[in-house]
Amino acid sequence: MAHSGALVDVLKRELRVRGVTYAQVARKLGLSEASVKRMFSRRSFTLKRLDQVCQLTNAEFSDLARTLHQEENLISQLTYEQEREIVANKKLFLVAVCALNHVSFEQIVAAYDLSRAECIQLLARLDRLGFIQLQPGNRIKLLVSRNFGWLPDGPIQRFFNQQAHNEYFGSRFDRPDEFMVVVNGMLSKTSSAAIVSRLKRLAREFSDLHNDDVRLPLAERSAMSLLVAVRHWELQAFAELRRKKLLTTRS
């Protein structure tokens, strides 16, 4: 079931890359657009319908399976030691993030104060870590999956918490393409789980859009960071005002 769902995800990306809309899929299948959206959301496809949608992308079912197999062999996380090695070297960290953002070798040396030889050395180090494959002509092939993420509470996340946190929030978030809101409330476990699920979908959508936009010229893309968080939390100043629970003893 999980495997078939992953195939549908690959197909969805292929449609997006080729600019095929749900409305076009609906016409191909003789269904309403709402039904098609629901089908993709639930990942509920018959083999016949899957094959029909494949025709819109000029791809065979075997092409989807091959793409999925390649993606399954990519890594979704580094080890703790690998992250620690990357974050310990500012230039190595920079080149790793550039590679994640599909910035080419030539674009890296043009934008940053790195010599060609130094950049090659850093890329070779990332190659040894299994993060990329440095190919002829200094081409960079990422070896991480589309859902790659840094380790929770790992070296890079700790770096953000300790050093980059204040930089990130040192903004008014008032540009047209920026947004920040803090919402407080009291939710049931069911509602909390629903919010977490939606935030995970938002993070996946951000990742999908990032992967779609790598085809655009670098001048048309800018570095963006999405911070998604929800947690059990009460302001410490409020917590200090809570009544202390009385301890009862039995004689």
C-alpha cells in the first residue's frame, strides 16, 4: 500500500513538472475535478486510471517505478557524525546548503568568496560523506531524497537554535512574501494531532515547490526558510503564577 502511494506521489510530481492540471486529468478520466483531487489526496488509483494519467505525462508506468526505485535508494537523513562534520566547517556547511538548493559549481564560486580549487575540495569532502556525487566537469549530483531533513535535535538543528535563531527572528516579516503569526489556544489531543498533520503537509508542499523551482534560473530564486512548529508550552511568567498543588498525606 505504501509503495503504491509513493508511485502516486511520483506521478503527481510529474504532472506538476509538465504543467498538467487536475482539470485536464479530470477530462481525461471523465470525472469531476473534485473527484480527481480526492483521488490524489487518498492515493486511491486503479491500475487502469494510473495508466491513463501516465499518458498525460508521456510516461510509462515502468518509468514511474524506475523513478521511485531511484528515490528509495537516496538518503533522507545524515548520521549525527556527518552533520557534526558539516556544521563544524562554515564553508563546508555553505557548500552543502548550496548543493541542497541545486546551485551549480560555477554559481557557487561566482557568488561566494571561494576559489575553484577550494570549492572542489569541499565538494569532494561532501562526496566522501555520501551527501553528493561529484561528477566530471564539477557537476553536482545530490544523493539525498526529496524529503531529506536535518536530524531532530542534531548538530545542525542545535546550530540553528544556538546561533541562527535570533538572526531568523530579527525581522518584522513584513515583506510581501513573508509571514509570521503566533497563535495561542487550548486544543484537545484530536485537534492537536490534526494541526500537526496539516503542518507536515505544508512542509511537504514547501519541499515540492522547492524541487519544482530548481529548473528556474538562479536569478529567479531566492533563499527562503520555513519554520514550522507547534508544541505544548506556556509562557514561563504565566507558569510561575499557577497555584501550587497541595500535597496530601495519609495518616
